Amino acid sequence: MKTLFLGKLLKRKMIHNKNRSVIELCINNEMELFNNYSLLKNNSHNNPKISSDIMDYIKSETGNIDIKNALIISIKLADEIKFEIRYIEKLIRDCIDSKILILDKKIKKLNIHSFLLALTGMMLIGLTQIFHILEKRFSLHEFIIVMSWVFMWKAVDLMFFERAELMKEKGILAKIYFSEITLENIK
């Protein structure tokens, strides 16, 4: 088992079994579990958030597993850290909820931009077909045709390439959300 050091967090690589993948984390103190800014006394929310290092690690490792495998996140805590598994599950799921909301907004914005670009491209092609006057000015006609294809290609790029990346990230977050989380204290 290969060990990875990221900041102060000791993390271990995934273990692959036939139908499941296990991501192991070792957390040595309570400060490694939370984002520092969320522990401030003057924070209006007064509910700490899980460390972004932990979430980034879990996301990157989840992206490497087979989609068919079940995911188990095994968290090993030092003895002085006393938290229930429900509390840590809630921290992880709250973080994922906020990230999925952001992704949904990005996807919606991308869909709107894609539609508008495709519509603009089709309107430009339609204009060249309606107004035959432009055929007398060949260079202007060709310029409008090329611009319409550029608009439509950008729409295709947004819809099928950039959106695919966002959907993949959303799938990884969903996999983490529905994963089994285990907790044990280490000595």
C-alpha cells in the first residue's frame, strides 16, 4: 500500500477489490478535518466545513476507480478525535451538496450559451440565404458564412466537450455522496 503525504494529512492509496474500491484517510488531529476559516468565532454560520484538502483528495481518487465498483471511504482518526460517523458523513454530504449546486448552475449557464451561439450561427446562415444582395459582394458573403460556422462550432464545443467534463465531475460527486463511510480510531 503506497502512502501519500498531502499537507499534514497522511493518506493511503486506494485498495481495489473485485466489486469495491476503498479510499483510506488518516487524520491526526481535529484541525486537519476542518477548513480553518470555518472554525472562526466570528463566523456567522458557526458550523465548520470539512477540509478542502480532504475533499480534493477523495474527488481525485474517486475519479480513478471503475464506475461499476462500490466506493468505501475508510477514515482513521487519532484517539483524541471524538466524532460520530454521522457527523463526518454530514460534513462530506454538505460539501458535496454545495458543489453540485454550483455545477448545476454552470451546466445551466453553459446550455444557455450553447443554445444562443447555435441560434446566432443559424440566423447568420439564414440571412445569407434570404439576402441575395450579399452574393454580389463575395467576400462579405463568405465572411458571414465562416462566422456562422464558428458560432455553431463553439456551440457544439460547449455542449459536447465542456459539458461532458462538468457532468463527469458531477458523477464523481454523486459517487462520493452515495458511498459508504467507515470510521475507526487509531492508536
